[in-house]
Amino acid sequence: MPIKRAASATLGALIVLFAGCATVYPNPPIAKANPQAGYRLETRIDDLPNQENLVVLAFSGGGTRAAAFSFGVLEFLRRTEVTLKDGRKGRLLDGVGVITGISGGSFTALSYGLYGDRLFDEYERRFLKRNVQGEIIARTFTPLYWGDLLSEGWGRSELAADLYDEILFEKATYADLARKRGPLILVSATDISTGARFGFNQTTFDIICSDLGAMRLSRAAAASSAVPVVLSSITVRNYGGSCGWQPPGWANLFLETDNPPRPAARAVRSLRNLEAFADGKDRPYLHLVDGGVADNVGMRGVLDTMEVMEALHLAGQKTRLDNVRRMIVLVANSMSSPPITWDKSPTPPGTIPILLKSAGVPIDQFSFESIELLRDIGTRWSTMRTIRESPAFKASRDPKLEQLLRTPEVEVYAIDVSFAQLKDEAERDYLNALPTSFVLPDEAVDRLRAAAGKLIMESPEFQRLMRDLGAQIVPPPAASTGLSSPGAK
């Protein structure tokens, strides 16, 4: 018994020693919200590579499957050079202005924003072909980290964030990212209390009266990929109500009416969800989980922006994006749909499979609807533009009809890069069967990367874009990709 008591005392002392060693890196408060400063679209518009062609990449969730697939998109855009009508040449990648990232896709988006072209030499080794999931699990069962895990406000996702810093992000913050002149990187998570999308940009952080610049990229990635139950939430401090934040000026046109213009209705709802963050006294802490719960393809922010543009045009207001003539949205959607055999058996599926499926089905359905909404907006704008340019309309110039036709002068290209578009049935089945985890066989990583480039080249929307730009693709050297073809063994 004395030996047992001594062992217990020693274990207790070790736990007390380790507890409190962990440091939760809080997001510091700001004294005054400034909508003209910080890491957000409004402060980066003038730095877009092309003021007429806004290129947006949307990287979906899906663990390493999503990280590899979205990286394949970047690799294709990097190695693809085009010649325009006027003789100018350039890489497709250099025209990208915005990248959104969810869960697994957030790692690729943030890493590219931080490292630029350097990523192409390191990402495979540092992240894609690494058993990240196994390393997180190993740390969870290592006594050295137990004190951290017992600390208040600290959980498995904080443990994962520290690992992400060691292997990928090197403790870089959003202040480091803001100093880069590459694309604007917009990563998001989900507020588990309300289900609202929480974007890692200074616009959102103004609402909670906090400085995004001090936030580590690893914590943003950890929050965006914190699958409920499997990983703990990431907690941020909420100082909302202490820095004089006010909704943007354009919002008053819609928030002060019970019947806002239909194009802005969803955007207004998103804004009201964000306004709920402004009550820091009642909600001093926000707990963030996987961004896929609210938006698994990273399209909600893009759709909100487009709908606000349309609503402001209907109201006769100008926007900061009025110079844009082409909006090119490439959606890298690595959503998989492995075959389900439940309907072949009289035995009902187990509790865990049902829970996972019940959570995944709504996410997958909304992912599909997001792409369709993008297409619907593009078609509506194109139709309105055709009517405006028609001889019949120019002859009548009906003021009421003219007001109804005030949509942005933007041609939308919705390039769907998803497994469902693969013509090779065997390859489609292979990719659909890949799990959502942070470890995959090397072969799977390579086949995902190769499939992304193949899908872009075969996309009818991508081909339409090339025709409209008068662009010719410069053939790359035969051995330039370093990847095997899809389906190669």
C-alpha cells in the first residue's frame, strides 16, 4: 500500500506539474475597429493581379484527400502557361486573386498564401505524404502532453495546431500572411453554438473586437478542420461590443427594412449571424469546429459577395468590384461518395455509421447546391445583360424595367472540379472510396493531384473561358509534371 500511495502521489505531482504548462494563444483585443485596415478583401482589392478578371479558387474540406486534390489544382495552374490575344504570356496561377479554404483545403490555401512557389518543393514531404493523423493520436497518448490536455481551454485541436506549426506553418501568424503579396486567403470554421460561418479575416475579427494579425495560421487550420467529436473545438476570446464596431454602410440599406431585396436576403442573414458575435459580455468565448459544418466547399462568402453586388446595383449603388468583367470561380470539390450497401440488408446500420451519415448528407447536399447557386447567378446576370443590350429594350427604355435589369456587368465562369466529372469510371470509383482522414497512401495522393489537372482541362467552362480570353495554352515539356497519369499503377 505505501508503494501504491507513493506511485499515486508521484503521478499526481507529475499531472500538477504538467498542468498549466500549456499556453492557449489568445487573440488579443483591439481598441477601435477600422474597416480600412487589416487582412480583408477591401484592403487587398487594389493588389488583385487583374482588375478585370477576378479569379477565385474554392478548396473544399475532406482531410488529406482535399489537401492533395486542391494542391493538384495549384500544380496545374502553375505549370499551365497561356498566350493571350495581345501576345502576353503568363501562368494561370499568377492570375489568382482569392483562395477560400475549408478543413483539409485550408491547409493548402494557407500554405500557398504563406510560402508561394516554395510550397511546390515542400508540401508533399511536409504534409501530404505524412501520417499526420497518426502523429496527433500518438501525442494524445504520450504522457508529455497530458498536462496540456488537462489545461483549461486546451484540447486535442490545440495539440494538433502545435503539430501543424512544427511540420508546416512554423508559427506564422496572419500578420506574416498579410505581408505577402499573393492571393487573399479566406479560411473559415463554424461557430458550434449557432452554426454560423466564422471567417478568419479582419472583418469578422472587427466584430469580436480582436486582432487577427496575432492569430497563428495553425490555429485557423485546426479550427477549420476540427471534426466534431473526433477533435475538440478551438476557442477564441470574444471582446465584441468594446471597440465601436458598426455594420458596413451598405448593410443599412437592407438591415433597416423587413423586406430586403431578394438578391441580398441570404447575405443579410449571414450578416445577422455575424452580428450575434458582437455580444462579448454574454458570449465571451466562441468555440469553433470544422468549417464544413456550415460550408464544405468554401462558397458561402463568394455567393454572399455576389448577391450583395447585385442588390447594390439594383439600389443604384456602386461597389468596389465594379471594375470586374469576368469572375472565374474554380471549385475544387473533393467530396466523395463511397458506395452504401445498407439497402441490401434487412439489418439496420449501426449507431456510429448513422450518425456520420446523418451529418454528412446535409453537408454534401449543400455543397452541390452552392455550385448550382453560383451557376444560377451567372445565368441571371448574363440574361439581364442580353436584355439590356437588345434592340427592343434600347428602343423602349422603360425606367422601371431598366431598374430591374441593373445587374453587374460580369461574366461568371463556374468551373466545377469534382470527382463526379471524371469520365474514367474506375478512377472515379477509386477516388470516391478514399476516406476523410489525415493520412493516405502515397499513390492516392498522386492520383488525386493528377485528377485535378485532368478535370480542369476537360471542363467545358474552362474551355469556354480560354475561348473568350482568346488564350492558347502553351504545351508543357513532357516530363514537367512529375506525376503519373490517373489510374497509373
